[in-house]
Amino acid sequence: MTSAALFTLLFLFIATGMPIAIALGLSSITTILFFSNDSLASIALKLFESVSEHYTLLAIPFFILSSQFLSTGGVAKRLINFALDCVGHIKGGLAMASVLACMLFAAVSGSSPATVAAIGSIVIGGMVRSGYPESLAAGVICNAGTLGILIPPSIVMLVYAAATQESAARLFMAGFIPGITLGLLLMLGIYIVARIKNLPSLGWPGFGQIFRSGFSALGGLMLVIIVLGTIYGGVCSPTEAAAVSAVYAYWVAIFVYRDMGPLKGVPWRAKDEALPSALVRGMWQSALALPRSVVHPEVRHVVLDAAKVSIMLLFIIGNAMLFAHVLTTERIPHIIAEAIVGWGLPAWGFLIVVNILLLIAGNFMEPSAITMIMIPILFPIAVKLGIDPIHLGIICVVNMEIGLITPPVGLNLFVTAGITKRDIAWVVRAAMPWLSILLGFLVVVTYVPQLSLWLPEFIDKLKGY
């Protein structure tokens, strides 16, 4: 009766248009008040514990702040130029470069909507001006932007780690090869379409230009090395690496690229100035500008935007953890687990059920909320059936990717609609042809576990575990 009341209230509140975070919290509190023997004091305690006891979740605000600095500070544009020089000469190269840019930006942002906004706002218009159909440009970016939660670091992986007490570092390792594989599959699909539709390509820029654009984008690319290198090397935990990434992104955007802050537009090097003296002068300028940069209006605006997104996401997670607390207290996951195990499903059959449930949930809820609601139910069953928890995490993330581009609550659809100034129905039609690649990839990830597990197992062997 308690479980029926909990889920009935949740779906009823969502059906009325109530925000998902409030629906999760209100259904949990109502269930505790009228259908449970649990104490009301547990509500405040669980909300406090949701962000105080899960150390991994502290990484989320830092990664969001890092992403905001990089999005505002022009790193996305430099990554796009580098990607264009690398693959722009191939048939359909501009669209392929957009996917490559999404892959690179995903490795520094951890957020799918942020990837779509940062890359799409630049490349969609560029593709249209170069002769690409607008629907193809929008569809490619909407789908490629989902790589933001698969290629590490990933906010959804951090939430999964908090919900299951699994290692966030191993989840990051597990997402690396699948993320690159999915990006390459999207690029292959673009190449086939480009050959059929005779889409334009750019000229070969030469290795010198690739080197120059790569050097220009090095400030952003180094963040990938710093974050993932320190995590995989055992130097930092994911939370510590996230804090380092926020400080580094601030430094790169304001003092290196100088696309924002008090040094905006000030060149590093005057005409005919020797490089050593230019570096000394630039470092002196940066030192003098440091106090002013902290209170600069652009910096304050970035920090405020990051705070808004972080508070929204953590509010969702806090209420989702309260919902999960009610589930656990009433032993609902245990009851459901026993029922499903009683069906006698093999592991492969259970994974079909997992994908169906997550795909349906992805149509209506935000990825972090789905993870906090569904994983406490599915996780114990998967463990009983011998499914690796890290493999289950990657399956969950790929399902969340698909949910980001399926209506009515697909966040990437709304971001793409805002960029193109088109309605949601048009964006859905543009994105659907590319969705087949993600669905096919989901099948591969589900039934080829080594695609996810090879890298973490290999690194464990190197460390002697």
C-alpha cells in the first residue's frame, strides 16, 4: 500500500505540471505523513545528509563552474577551429568537426545541455551558411551533445556513484571508450549521409595550421589532461579534480585567453615584441589584474549562473534522495527485487527490462532524478544476477543520453530549439534520424560489457589490484 501511494502521488503531481524536484519531495513527505511509520525528523535529516554525506556530489558545482568559465571564455570556439582543421577536409567534414568539438568539450564540461549550447550556438549557423540543411545541422548537434554525460567527467556518473557508493573514478574510466566509440559512430553516419547528399567539405589546411589551432586550443585541452590524468593517476579524487578544474578554467579564461574579465582584449604580445619580454609583461599584467578579476561583472555573472544551475541540480538530487529514502525504509526495492528474481529472468532478459524502464522514464524526467529513483531499485537486482555495477552505470548513462533527445522533457531538444529559434516539433523531427545510431549503440553497450569494463580493468592491473 505504501509503495502504491508513493508512486501514485508522484505520477499525479508530475501530471499536474509540478516541477519534478517538488513532486519527488512532496510525494515522499505525504507518504511519510499518512502511510508510513517513519519519523518526520527523518525528512530534514535526509535532506541534510543528501549533500553533506555524499562527498562525490561536491564535484558537481565545481564542474558546472568550470563549464561556465569555458563556455563564456571562448574555449569552445578554439576547440571548434581545431576540430575543423582536423576533419573539415573530409566529405561532410563541417558536421563531423561539430561532433569532434562536442567530444572535446564534453571532456571539459560534464554536461550535455552545456555542450549543445556552447558548440551549437557557433556551428549550427556556420553549417547552414556552408550549404548544410538546417535540420541536419540541428539534428547532429542535438545528438552529439549527449556525449557530454558519457565522456568523462560526467555529472550523471557522479550522481550514480553517490546513489550506489561505486567509484566515480572507475565510472569515468568506463565511460571513456564508449564515449569515443559513439562519437566515431556519429561521424561515420555523417560521412555516409554526406556522400549520398554530396555535402560540402573544406580544403586541407596543412599540418602547420593543425598545429597552430591545436596550440591555440591547448588551454582547453589541457583541462582534459589535468582532470582525467589526476583522477586516473590516483593524485586526486574526482571531487578534488573538479575543484582544480574550476580554478584552472578561471585562470585560462581570464589570464590566458583573456576573453573576459579586466584584461579582455588586451594582447599578450605587442608588434615585434620578443616572446620572453611579452611573457614577463603578460604575467605582470595578470598579477596586477588578479584582485580586479574577482569582482569583475563578467566573472560575477559566470559565478551566479553556475550557482543557479548547481542549486537547481542539487535541489533535484536532494529531493530524489528523500524519495529513495522512503523506498529503502519501506523495503520497496527489496520487494521488487524478490519479485523480479522470482520471474527467473536471466541477466540478458533483466537488462532488456532495465533499458525499457529507463527509456520510458527518460521521456518524462531529468537524468539525475531518474538515476536517484530507478537505480536504488534496479541495482540490488543487477548485483544478484551477477551484472557488474560499473557496466550497469554505463548502460544507465547511455539511456539518459537517449532521454535527453526524446520528448516531452528532452533538455537537448529545448536548448537546440532556443539556438535555432524553431519549435520543439521541428527539432524532434531533425533529431530522430540520428537517434537510431544511439539506440543501436545502446544494444552494443548492453551486451558487450567489455566495451565499458576493459579500461578500468586494465588500469587496475597496471596498479597491481
